[in-house]
Amino acid sequence: MKTTLAEHLSFDQAKIVLESEEGNDGKKSLHLNGICIQGDIRNANQRVYSSQEIGRAVKTLNEQIAGGYSVCGELDHPQDLKINLDRVSHMITKMWMDGPNGYGKLKIIPTPMGQLVQTMLESGVKLGVSSRGSGEVDNGGNVQGFEIITVDIVAQPSAPGAYPTPVYEHLMNNTGGYKAFKIAQEVQGDPKAQRYLAESLKKIISGLN
């Protein structure tokens, strides 16, 4: 029986590289490149994904992308396989294998959540990634029939086995952060207002512990 599988990697574990690319329209977009899921090792959840299983899942996802399917991911990590459009922050533009690991390229998109991610990254916040998929796990922790649904952006774990309150929740519990989030939903088409919002978010983030 297939079950929901989520695997978290910190900024450093995922070897994330930030890239800024300029499109044909002259607008720049932010991308994250890095490991999305590790193969042939027993991970923190005591599960083992073979490189063959990951390779098949990566191939399937790339075929979906090549066929015009948009693979979106969220800021923070839901407990099921549903993609919540109000929480989408990025899209996966491609995945590939390098050794036993599955790598991915995530394009940050200008949704309210995407704006939060971009401001955090530009302010020096280290964010991790979390693959979300399904598969069967045997008694030895080996995963079979693995499917990747998406890769989400998550808060940076502070220590092995510890997963702190996401930065997003800190923002929502902060009066200024919640106000900034509501403004982000209203100013997507106003560059001047977006610049003001980004500066406000940087000040709020710099005050987080």
C-alpha cells in the first residue's frame, strides 16, 4: 500500500546554489539548484531510496514537465499530496540525476509566497527543501514504487532531528509580518509598492531569532 513520503534536506545538505537569470523580457528570476532527494543511503527518516527508484521518478517528472505540465511547489510542507495554490512559491523547471541523488531546479515565481521566499533568500535566510511523494516502504525501510509529486521549500533545521517553527509562522505571528503578507497579495502589479514591501520584509526578517 502506497503512503505519503516526505524527506527534508537543509540548505547545506541540499548543496543549494542561488542563481539569477534574465529572461527574454529583461526581467530577472531567482532559481534554486540543488539535491532534492538523496539515494542509496539511510536517511533521517530511516528510509532508503535506491538510485534506480529515484531515477525512474525523476524521468517521469521530467516527462510531465516536457509535456507542458506545471509542477508547482509550496512554501512550508503540507501533510498530504495536494498542491495548495494559495501557498505556491515556485515551480520545478527540471530534475536530473547526478550520482545516486536527484537534483532539481526551482524557479521562484512572484506569488505572495514566492515574494516571501525571495526576500528571505536575498536577506541571507538559509532555506531547505523537502521532497513530497508516495511509495511503498518495506520492513527494512526500503522504498519501492516511488513517485515524486513536488519539492517544497522549508525552514532550515537547526540540528539533526530538530525542526523549528517555520519562518513563515514567525512572520504570521508578527503584526508587521502579517500586514506585509496581506499587502503582498494586493501589490503584485505595482513594482514601486513591491520594492517598498521587500524592504519592509527585510527589516522584519532581520529581527527574527
